Amino acid sequence: MDELNRRTMLRGTAMAGAAVPMAASQANAAAPENTEPPKGDWTPEERADRERVLAAGFTEQEADAWLLLNRAGAALIALPRLHPSDETELPQDIHALQNRLMLRPAYRAYRSMAPR
């Protein structure tokens, strides 16, 4: 039996990780095309946040993604801490995704100013 260390754990998760996209692509091929993000029953605070990001230039889909990302971030932060770096790395990762969303309106504005 292999020794249980970081390398063997990563190898096992890599193999499982390779199988998930294949299964997902097969499931997506059978599923009807739906490009709409899931609509949440937003709380009053989330609706106010949604209005703010829409006013900042987000599209409807980006605003939904913003709220879903915030919910996912809150759920991840609520999980029990497994490693000390969870306290610093998780917020950084969430902020990286938030930054990617926040850049989209600015990039659209930039592209609209460029001559075609």
C-alpha cells in the first residue's frame, strides 16, 4: 500500500478531478441548453447589493454571479478550518474572483472607446 502523504493524496485527487469534467460534459450534452444562471430568492441586503453592482455597470448575469459568489464565499468561510492558511488564502481567493467580475464593466468601457 502506498504511503499516505501529500503526493499520493494529490495524485488521487488529480485522477478524480480528471473524471469529473468528463462526467460533467456527458451530463451537459444530454441536458437542454440553459444559459440562464440560477435565479436566487435574494435577501433584501442582496437585492440592495445587486442594485449597486447593476448601477456600477454589471450586466444582469454578472450581478447574479456576484451574489452567488458572495453566498459561496460565506458558505466556505463558515466551514470548519482545516489548515491555518485557510484564514488568509480563502479571502484572497474570493477577492480574486470578485476582482475578475469587477473588471468586466471597466473592460467593456475600455473596448467601447477603442477604434474598430
